[in-house]
Amino acid sequence: MQFLMHGLDNNNKAQSLKRLQDMGIRGIVSGFDEEAIALAAEQGMKAYVCTHAFTAEGQFGENPYLAEDVHGQKHVWFNSACPNHPEIQKDHLRRIDTWSRTPGVSGIYVDGARFSSPCSSADFRSFFTCFCPHCAEKAAALGFDFERMQHDVQRLLSVFEGRESLPLVNNLPYGGVDLLVLLNALPGVGDWLRFRAQSIAEHMADAAATLRAADPDAVLGMYIFSPSIAPWVGQDYSQLRQHVDVFAPMIYRSLQAGEGPACLNKETSRLGRELVNHDVMTDENAVAFLQTLTGFPLSEYATVVEVDRELPVAAVQMETQRARNLLGSRHPLLPIIQLDDDGLAQSTAAALAGGADGVNFFVYMAERLPLLQKVLNQQLRRES
């Protein structure tokens, strides 16, 4: 059983690393920090560098690099730009190559290797990307009908904004067949999701090749959306497992503040909020739709606001089991959960019960370490 921590106390690096090690944490994941890497190596801990795949920092925050929605509007999402822009991809691979050659680095964890999600920006339309010239060229290379894809994603956006109606909207009770009917009515949406997935899989294949060339022993990890929502952003576990060594599904169930990219409660409820706010669905219909779409146990939820507040601990085990089923037994599975989860002990236990090989905790908070110590002691006693 392996436990990791994302981040550490930057003002007391050596002390916080020693404290984490004494608690049973065997490695850290953080941005590139040579001092922290060296200190971790001295203490016999693993040090993984987290890279932001398609960063919009510096020149990449300018218009030519940004993602483009179905109406031509440019977006920065999750501080990211277009995932298919060649210069942005090369910059990410350069960072992987450089950082993985640093002594003491055990591997690279890639974050943000995806397209925009419902909660990746305050502007919901950023989800309906990317339709820039680079993505048009990529779609053609992959054999997709770019015009059909763009046309049907425009229609999907129109549904969410209340400008177009489809039979699914008021067809309670919902079932899986209703989602098939929706995709049949908008075949370009299915193309769009597959296009996203193939684009990300190709980039992660390049990331893996770059890392192997720099350090054949280094581990390639990935912070990935949990299985129920990963298809929305172009993260296909079945394709990615060919390139990624360690999977860390982000199973954040109860984030309270902010937009909450990757957070199950926020990402799921954002879809519902848009439908309710545009008078497309009632709260009851929206919750029922979200349950059908994700499989989350939402039967006790009356409103989208309740979904936004938190998902049940059962969702942690369910998502971990789904990830394990998609990956098989060969790939290490270390879900990353909120350190400030108000049900930390239960969520940790749920992840392990779902087939995880350990847990990664996000993010370092000194005030939460006493509780985490109790949680780890309990799990380590069970293992022994």
C-alpha cells in the first residue's frame, strides 16, 4: 500500500518531508523544485514532478494559442490553451525531458492532459472547444468530419442554453437508451468526444516516449478525471493505459469553494445548473438526468444545489472500482482525494475498498496532518 502527498510546506521543506515520512507517506508530488527533490532523495522518499500539460503561461496565453469554441470565441481554461497546438505540445515534452533528467526525480505526473470541462472556466462555453485551425487539421488527419462535429456541438450548446429542444429533455424517467437517442440525434457529438480522446492519447504516447528516452526507469503518472466524467474531456482509460504507468483519478467529492475543475460534485452539478438556469429542465429532471449520465447515486438528492454541495462517499468507491475495471490489475491505481474531505477516513477506506493500491492526498495542509495520521495508522494496521 502506497501513500503520497501532493505538495509540502515550502517554508519548512526538510521538516515537513520528515514528518510525512514518519506518518507513512512514501513520496511527494509537486511542481519542479530541485531543493525539495534533493531533500526527498536524502530521506529515501520518492519525488515526482507534476507538469501542466497545455499551459497558457507566457506567450501561450495569447490568442493564436488559445482554445476556440464552436462560435469562434477564444478561451483560457484551467490556465490552459489548445491541446493540439504543436508549439504547446513541444513545450510540454521539453519540460518532461528536462525535469526527468534531474537527479532524484522518480517520475513525472502529468496534469491537465485533457480538453476543457464544464468547470474549467467561469465561461461554460469553454467546454465546447476546440475548433481552432490546429484542431481542424488534426481532425482531418484522424479521419473525422470536422464540419459535422462542429455543427452538432453547436446544437448541443444550444440545448444547454435553451435555444433548442431535444426529446431527451423531458423524457422522465431517464435510461441509458435516452443517451443513445441523444447521440444518434447528434452524431457529431460522439465524433467530438472520440476526437478529444484520440488527441490526448497521442500526446500521452509522445510524453511516454520522451520520458523513456530521458530515463527508462522513470514512472509516468497521470492525474486523470475519474471514469464517470473522463470521457467528457478526452481521457479514455483504455487508450491511455497503453502509455501511462500509474493512474491517479481525481476523486474529489466535496469541494466547497471555486469552480472546482475535476471535482465530481462541481463538474456534475455545473451541467445541471446550466440546464436549470436556462429553464431547460426542472431541478428534478436535471438531477435524474445527471444520475443517468454518470451513474452516481443521486436518488436522495432533490436539487442540483444539493449535488453541488457534495457527493456521497459511495461515489469514491464506485469511481475507484470503475477505474480498476478499466485498467485491469497491471497498472498501479492511486486515486487522489481531498485532504480536507470532511469524511477523510471514510473516503480513504472507500478508495482502498474499490481496488486502489494506495492513495494520493491533495493538498498538503499542516493543520490536517494529525487527522491524516490517524487515518493512515488505521489503514496500515489493517494491512499488517
